[in-house]
Amino acid sequence: MTAALDDGPAIALFMPAPGQWRMHGDAPAKIDFWRRNLEDLGLCLAALNVPLKFCAIEDWSRASEALAGFCRRHDVRAVHVNAEWGVNERRRDASVAERLARDGIQWTTHHGATLLRPGTITTGKGECYKVFTPYARVCRERLAAAPPRPGPEPRPQSRMPAPPDPIPSLNAMLGDAADAHGAPRAQPGHAPRPDEARNAVAGETPHTGDALRALWPAGADAAARRLDDFIEVSIDRYQENRDLPGVDGTSRLSPYLAAGVISPGACLRAALSANHGEMDSGRVGIRGWITELLWREFYLHLLAAHPALSMHRPMRPETEAIPWRDADDDWQAWRAGRTGFPIIDAAMRQLAAMGWMHNRLRMMTAMFLSKNLLLDWRKGEAWFMAHLIDGDLASNNGGWQWSASTGTDAVPYFRVFNPETQSRKFDPRGRFLRHWLPELADLDDRDIHAPSDAQRAARGYPARIVDLRASRLRAIEAYAGVSKKAGG
């Protein structure tokens, strides 16, 4: 914005593209979050005498001509944008830049969504790193030497060059009433109580939008307050609490980062400021959180370097040959949180209720689907994107490929999390389980992680849909067979 204001007079433009968002399977909760943040952005821009305009299109195939027409109507001679790294986004931007060039309109790309521009962190051979540890080491060295600096505060224009447009309605932002799977579109703000979530499939719970919106307030000020509170209150215990789903131990900034409401640079500056500028020493919790920021960067850099990741392809080509099962009953049970494994079911109900899932649980549920159930990880990846308020292509894809052992820096295929062991380790007193599985709340701290058949029957809780030992062996054999054929 500052660069555009320097070129001024400036107009801000947002192009809703509901058809494109449906093709991408973006969650209604996420689109609602975008809209709420646009309301806040419009107010902030108005204080700078910058109007927020809208130019709706169905999908990005129409972006070039639509933007060219907007520029003609408003006598725009330069366009400033922030880089995006998905393959469709890059194709869109290349097409738009080419079209605007024909009209003599300058196209300038900025890089505020990453700490370091993708393509600038490479191996000695000039290639993108495929393993996180050496990648993170180089990032830390670069960032320690030249941490990202905040840009100058934008100065208001003397007058508003055009009137602002009204914010589009949520229905206009969502477009068609069916989601990418052809099912009724989930209410964007649904947030069922734990008892309502008991038998819930995401998207089939009562609409209580205010509850979800209260969990994720919109606006840059809300994001800044959440960052400040995390740094001041929680970050010193981050390393010990970050894997405990029953504890509010994470920053919960991911929706704001995914929507561009707060930048990773602002997050890193806050962490470094609280750690006396130290990247690799000082407070353990801060160092751990910086590592998580770098994981986000790593997945973005991989997405930029490997367009196939945007097209449902695994990083390890040989894993295309894994004999995924066609088991609709198992798929439906996983989606509904009715697998018979409490930690998996509680996690899926959290996703249905909050549009968000704790990161440790994302790994557990993804590995359970792709290994214990031997169902194609891409189905789970799409399901998450269709329900996450913080749905981010790079992070979601990276996390799923890590868990499914199809990615470049993936967990070894023979490592299969035992959900009951994981549950006892990370939710030892069953605090998280009791919140989301009220039917099991009266069980003791031992039994709640793996109820007996009699306990299940008495409480209406389902039997396990799979045997852990047998399913683990089945997955290892399937992956090993593919690895052997590939010569791995």
C-alpha cells in the first residue's frame, strides 16, 4: 500500500472470484473470514482517503480483461500486487501482467507474504532445499544478518479519488450454494457445542455464526492483539505446550497469516524483540516458535519451486503407485468423527466446530487416514481445505504429504502413529477428549483413550473401524512394495 500511495493517487481493488474459490475447495468459513477482514480493511483505507473497490469475476480466466477494464475506467497507470505462489495464482498474474503491458500499465510484484523470497534460498547446486533442517539453518543465518524491517507508515492522501464500493454480501462472495464436493455448502460460521458435534459431519451442524466469528475476530488490530498476548503470556511455555491439544498453547495466528491480515515479518519481529534480537539463543519458546514460522516458509518455497504440488501430485513420484483403498464406509467414518478412536474423532469434531484443528492432531488424523485406513491423502487434504478457516495450500499440502510419507521431507513410511499412544502422551488426563466427546466424559483417565467394548456400547460410541496392528502392517507392505519397485 505504501508503494502504491507513493505512486498515487491510489485505489485499492479486491476481485471476488467465487467460481475459482469453489474450484480450489476453499472453506466457506475462510471466505467469511476474508469478507469480515475486508470490512475492517475498508475502514482502515478510508482513514487514508483510499477507496476500496470491488470487481467481481466468476474465475481467474476473466481477471485480465476485468482488470484492464477497471484500469481504463479509473485511469490507472500502475498496479501493485503481493506475490502468490500457487500455480493458478502465478498463471493468473502472468496473464494479467501481459495484458496490462499492452495498455502501457506497469505491474509491480511485492513479497510481503514470506520472510525470504522463494527462489533465494538454494543449495550449492542452485536448487530448492528438499529437507527442512539445512533449509532452516540457511534461513536463520540470512534472517539473523538482515531481519525483515517494517515498512514506513502510509500517509493519507489529500482526497479520496473515487467513492468506495459497498462490501459484497456473503452470498455474493460464496457464489453457488454447493461446495466443491457437490454437497450442501457448510454454513460459514457454524460452531456447534460439543454435544451438538457428537454425531456431526462437518457442514451438517446448526448455524451459529456468531460463535465462530467470536473465536476468530477480524481485522489487523485483532491479529496484533493476538500476537501480543501470545508473546507476553504463552510463548515461554510454547515448547512444552505446543503439542497438547487440551491446552491453549499455540498462537492461533494461522488464519490471519493465511489471509494476509498479519505478515510473517511482523511475527518474526515481535519474537526477536522479545528475545533481545537473538535468533538461535535465549528463550526456548521463542526459538521453537520461530522454527514453526520457518516450516511455513519451507512449504511455501517448495510450492513455488514445484508447481506439481498445486496439482494434486506427490513430491515423491513413486508414491503415485501406492494402492489406495476404495473404502467409502471408512472415509465417511473419518469425516464424521466416528472411527472409534477417541483422539481421531475428537480432532475431527474440533474441525467441524471451529474450522480449525490443533497441529498435532492434523498430523494424527492425516496419518490415520493415509496409513491406517490406506485412503488417498489427497481426499483428506481436500476435506481439510473445505473446512479450515486457515486453509493454506502450501501448509496444508506440506502437512498432508509429510504425514502420508509422499513429500520431500516426509516422515519415513514405516513410521505410523498409534493414535491411542499419541492420545495418552499428549492428552494424558483426557481434557481434550472430554470436551469433544461428552459421551465418554465419565470414563477415567486411562479408559477414555481406549474404551472397552462394553463401555462403548453403554455410551453409544462406535467400535474401532480398523485394527491398529494389522492396518499398520498393511500400510508398511503397501509403501515398501512401491519403494522396492522404484529402487528405493
